[in-house]
Amino acid sequence: MNRRDNLPPRKAVALRYDGQGAPRVTAKGQGFVAEEILARARAHDIPLHADAALVTLLSRLDLGEEIPETLYRAVAQVLAFAYLLTTPGMEEVGQRREQLPSGKLPPRRGGEK
């Protein structure tokens, strides 16, 4: 038995925001499904953000469901950070890597640091 066996299964939630309405849950899962969600995000250079409390709340939503108004601020901060990392011309701002409320930062694009 290793230390990982004592931990609860990893959870992941994927969101999509197209500028219409609120962001929607597009994938969610734990264990193997969570690892697959994360692997696909990495493969497509989608920024990742670790926030266990937010994932717990988002995982209660149904697939395709818009996030509730109570989570707008938390999700907006994550989306703003992802925007900084992925928008050409915003590299200087993104390089500062200002911390989000959870204190967790996604790895830099192109390599872990």
C-alpha cells in the first residue's frame, strides 16, 4: 500500500464558456475519469487550476448545467487566469503568475515549474 492509496480519489471538472450565459460543466469525474479529463486538457494545452473546494461544488452540477450565480466570482477568477495564460500579447501579465485565492497555480505552458 502506498500513500496514494490512503488519499480520496482525485476529482476533476471541466468547464466551457462561450460568452453566452454562464460557464457550463462539460465533464466531471473522479479517479480514472478525473485523470483522463486532466490528460486531455494537458494534451490540448488547456490551463489547469487546482481548487478542491471549487471542484467539490462544481461536481454537484449536472453535465451541461450552467454554474450557479454563487460560484460566478470563483469561476471568473479561474477563467481570467486561464485567459492571461492563453491570450497572445498577455505573456508579460501571465508571467507574473499572480495567485488565485486557493494559492494553487497551474503549471506553465510548455513545462512544469
